[in-house]
Amino acid sequence: IEYIRRDIEGSDSDTRRRSACDLIQGLSKNYEQTVTDTFQRYIAFLTEQYSSNPNNWKAKDTAMYLITALTVRGATTQHGTRRINDMVNIGDFYQGHVVPELQDPSCPNAKYPVLKADAIKFVSCFRLQIPKDRYVPLLQMLAGWVKCPSEVVHSYAAASIERLLMARDDNNQLRLQKDEWKDLAGLLLQNLFQTLQASKEENEYVMKAIMRVIMNGQENLGQFVPHILPILTSILSQVAKNPQHPTFNHYLFESLSGLVKFNNGTLSQIEQAVTPIFTDILGSDTAEFMPYVFQIFAQMLEQHAEVNAQYMAMFAPMLTPSLYENKGNIPALVRLVRVYLEKAPQKVVAAGQLNPTLGVFQYLVSSKMYDHEGFGLLNAIVGYFPREHLADVLKTILSILFTRLMSSRTVKFVKCLTIFFSLFVIKLGADTLIQTVESVQAGGGLWKQVFLNVWLRDVQKVSGKIPRKMCSVALTKLLTESNAMLQDAFFELWPQAVLAELKMLELGEENDEEKDKYANKHVVTVEQLKDQEQGYMNAFCPLQCASKAEDDPCADIQDDRAYFVQNLQRVVGSAPQCRGGLQSLPPDVQGIVRKVVPGLL
């Protein structure tokens, strides 16, 4: 497997063959015509040697490497070859020397496995140069070679299947849509699973190909769920006993997650199959798998109309402090807990679990690395809980936030706090926020400090389309719906809030010098998992199929600019002091007001 990985991913830089290929490409930069003519003649000589005597398989093996080195001008492992040497007729070579290898009637057995591996690698490398209408026949041929006894050949075939299904055109659209290859889905899955079960070790390339068939086939694979689910769960039961290969395990969980996402009609069947295994994983504290289990539990729970008793019984254990000591668990646990908070706020309160949830929030928000996860819980509470359940806890929540703000302020924390304030205004009202902030400190006086030194100071650094829209809408509500902001005590803040809103609408995001400084170092990509093969890793690797689109709490407001213009016109017409507030702005800012809201001044 290590040889395959180095070869497929181009990390075999210390081999003589790779060095020779690099030399050809280096010479081609300055002597392309001469190098191309010379090596094309040599490639023709080598292929003729093989044609006259197939025992000269090494000659064709060399030719296959040379044609690749001579042709590729720009390529990545993920996207394939983007630029080629136009003096090389890659299509003729493909038809004359690659296709015959793949169409070998002895398939899946191969007299010269090296040549089959070469041909399959050629398909992967030049997949964007192969016409799209050849993809389905290619997949059918590759499905046959997946069953080849040679581990190198069937691993290359699996990797090539995955890359063909992921190939994208210049518009970033999949070249092969799911309905174009749905008739091959059963064959691909059958052969891939047959090879996976027969393998002596966990083959990540075969597992990744299975994952890709499931993810790209989507609902077209519904009929196969009863057949492949038992195989996947059986494999999971085995690897859970002794997790060794992080990438293999990730693709396995992503496959299960894909079944959940695209086959809602079989959700009950999937839950019955995976829940006992997931329970064993949690019970045995299999740390490497726990983040995956939490993600898929969250994904399955989201597909229910309501939280049933079986799921509700799991909620309290999800708040156990010791679970959060494994830092890789935190994003996954927060993801799962948020589903409960969003779907069953009444049940959470009835079960007496609101305060324990706030305890988790307090623990997370005290950390510079995980404070954003704490805000994730807090935003779910404010966004989904009825107002009557929040009355007794809002002051405590703000006290916790202000304590953290004073002890260790970071730009990241302030951005999260500003987004929270914005959500608070959208859900509970501007005046409710002002009153609650003022109540935290005896005698009041906090709102001015917080609004000027926290909200307005760093709101421009908030990133993301929906968070910036939330901040813009909340500022508009403060300007146009808050009675407190129009009173003498706070009206001096009103023109400054107008200025901040204009900046949100007219200027881009401000640079955050601290960005990524306090990012969660335990969140990793699949590529980073490969560096941890054969070893335990305390990490969270997100499952693509289990991800959730960001909620828009003000989805009813399509255009935040139009919302601001309309409401500013209204409030200036009804509150005369607002026109004076606008006229107190610097002349250049008044010019922007005239541009954004024509006829107002």
C-alpha cells in the first residue's frame, strides 16, 4: 500500500524513474521541439518492441512512463492533467496502446500486471483529455480490473474509478452525472466490496472508491442499501476493535454517512444496523471513532421530525464533562447537541438539561481555541428556545461573556460575541438586548461601553455572507426599532451606528490580524490524516455528508441593503432627531448616506 500511495500521489521523488521523468520535463521547458521529436521516436521504438514480442513488457512499461513525462505540462493529483504538450497525440496513444490493455479478455487475471497498472494510471492521469462519452465504458472495464488478484492493479483500478467519478469540467461541474452511470452502480459496488472483503489489509483506495460511488450515486443507490449496509457495519465492527488506518476509517464512516444523507427512506434500517455498533464504540471509549459517531448520530437525528424517546435518552450523557476532555470530540459533540437544542428545546427544558448545557457552554467559551464552539451552543439556545425559558438565564450568560471579554479579549471572541448580539436582536429584540446588558452591572452603564468598544469596533471584521448579513440587519433594527436608542441616554450612539452600517454595506471585510491564530488545531483534513497512518490521532475530521448548511435567522429579509434603506427612511420620517443625527455626521459620510438613501438629506 505504501508503494501504491507514493506512486499514485507522486511522492516517489527519490526514485531513479521519477528523476528521469523530471529530467525530461526540465529539458522540455527550453528544447520542447527537439525533446518531443527525440522521445516520440524512442517511444515508437519501444512500443514496436512490445508489439513484436509481448515478452518485452518492460519496453512498453518504459514507453508508458515516457509518454506521460513528455505530455504532462500541468497536473495535480486531485484534478488530473490540465495542460499538455500539444505536439503529442495523446488520443492516438490512448486508443492504440492503453485501451487494448484494458480490454484484455483474460481480465481480471493479468499475465503482466505492471502493464495493466500502467494503463490504469494513464486513464487517471489523462482523464480530462479522454472524451466524456468514453467514461461509462471505461468504468465498466475498470470494474473488471478491480477484481484482479494483484493488489497494485485492483488498487489502481479503484483509485481510477474514484477519480473518473470526481472529474470536473472547466465550469467545475461533474463530467459524469449520476444518471449517466446508474446502470453500472451495482457492478461497481459488487466488485469493490468483493475485493475489499478479500483483501488481507484495509485498502483505503478500494474504500474510497466505494465512498465515491455512494456519494455520487446518491438516491440511485437506494435499492442497494439492504445489501451493502450489512457489509459496511461488519467491516466497522472489525476495525473498531483495533483502529489502525485513519484514512480507511474515514472513508468507511463517510460511506455510512452518505447512505444516511441520500436514502432517507431507509433511515430506520440504517439506525437499527449502526446504533448497536456506535453504542459499543462509545462504551469502549474508542477515541478515534467517537467524533465520527457523534457526527452521524447528529445527521440521523436531523432527519427525524421530532426527537423520540430513544434519542432523548442519549442527550444527558452527551453533556458529560469528560467527553469534552478529548479535544477531537468537541466539534462533533457540539454539532450533535445543537440538533437537540434546535429540534427539542421544550424537551431539553423539561428534562432539566438547560443548565448542564450552559455548563458546557461556559467551559468552551473560556477557551481561546474552542470559544466559537461555545457560541455555537449559545446561538442555538437563543435562536430556538422560547422567550419564557430564557428570561432567567440571559443575565447569567452575559455575565459569563463579559468576564471572558475582560480577562482575555481576542478578535475571534469579539467577532463571535458580535454575531451573538446580532442574533439576540433578531430573535428577542433590540431593546431586550439593551435592557439585559444594562442589568448585568448595578447602576447600568454597560451598554455604551459594549456597543462602542466591542460591537462597533470590530463588526467590520466579521466574515461570511450570513454572519455579515445578520450584523447588518441587527444594526438596522437597533437604529430603527429600538426605543432606547432614540432616547437621550443613548442617542449619541445612533449616528455612530449609522456609520457602522454604512461601512458594512459599502466596504468589504476588514483584515483580521489574529485570523487562524486561535483556530482549532484538532480539526484536520483527510490529507492530514494520511500523515498519521498506523497511529492514534486525537483529531476531528469532518464528514462531508454529515455537514449542515448554515442557518439564516433572517431568511425572510432577502436584501439587507434594501431593508436598511426602507427602515431608515421610515424612522427619519417619524423621529425628527434622527435627521439631526444624520446631519451631525462628517460631510463625506453624509455623501454616502445620500448615495445609499437618495433624497433622505
